[in-house]
Amino acid sequence: MFSVMILAAGGSTRMGGVNKQLLTLYGETVIHRSARAFCGLEKIEEVVVVCRPGDMSLLEKELAGLPVRVIPSGGETRQQSVENTLPLLSARSTHLAIHDGARPLVRREDILAVLEAAEKQGGALLGVMARDTIKVVRDGMVVETPDRRHLFVAQTPQAFRMDSYKAAMAEAAARGLDFTDDAQLFEQTGRPVAAVPGHSDNIKITTPEDIPLAEGMLSARE
């Protein structure tokens, strides 16, 4: 069984300080859509939303109709938020799934595909193959053009065996490493991560321009 950790503890700096979790897409907030996508799915033991202490009451009110727990355990970094929350999860869960609260367009069938892959491989992440040519740039100059046939654009959810993820986090902490991607932590400690093909409209709401883009995607999907 999976504990699902939805991360909503960011500072929304690129939104001009506006809490992007509470922005609305066709009458439903971003965080409500993100959390609702996981509720009621098989394999899921619990859904928890991780936030900053100052946002707890707002999110509890917003998510009151969903079977989720709001936990004010957000840290200074993504990895710290996950680490702070791990001890608070259900002891019955054998696996962990982590999702961005600002990815409200995730499909339930893609979630299930990631969970299944994590059960088989130990770790898995959702994403899409790169469509554009990617350049590696240093000091304003192009130094490399990787073969895009092998480039996978990472999304969430990302899922892992619980005991393996805790061990990977302990190893990273011992080496003083802090990662912005959950699967990267797993990879850097030599553990396998399966790449599960998803959909390009599983975007992360980051800037104000993303709201009309997400609404257009929802409209096209429906």
C-alpha cells in the first residue's frame, strides 16, 4: 500500500507571492484538483498534503471535503519537507508516492501506472520524452547537445519502496546532499527508477501564464 505525499510547501516566488495552490481552474483550486486525483484509488492507504505552518488552516478549509490529512511539516527545501513528513506516515504503507501540489492535471490512469511500476522496480517516475532539442549551456555558451532520443522530462508522481527511500535519504544526508527531484535522490544512491510515459499536459503551475494554459488543456481534454 502507498502513502501519497502531496507537496504544497513552496513559497510561490514566481507567482509574485500569490499562493498558487489556491488559484482556481474552472472553479476548483489547484491543490484540490491535485489531491482529488489520488483519492479513492486502489493501492493508496492515505493521502497527506505537506504545507508550511502558516498555510495549514487555509488548506484544511479548502480540502475539507476530501479524505486527506494536512501536515504543516514543510521545510526549507523539497528534500527537507519529505524528510520531515516521513515519520508521520502510516506504518501500514510499504511504498511512498510523491506529487507536486501544483500539478493539478495529472491523470488517474497515469498515477496507477507509476504505482504499479514502483511495486515492480522499486522506484518509478512519470514523464514524457523530450520533444525539443536540448542544449547544455555553461557561462552563456553551448557546450553539448544530448541526443533527445534518450532525454526524459521528469514529472510527478514519483514512487518508491518506503524502506529503500528512507535508506536513500539517510545516505544522501550523510553525504550532505540535497536534491530538488525525488527520483534523483534514489538514482544517486544506485537504486533503479523506471520511466513511465505520461502526458505532456501534466504541467506544473509555476508562473501566472500557466493558469490560462492549464485551463485550455482542461477544456481540450473534456
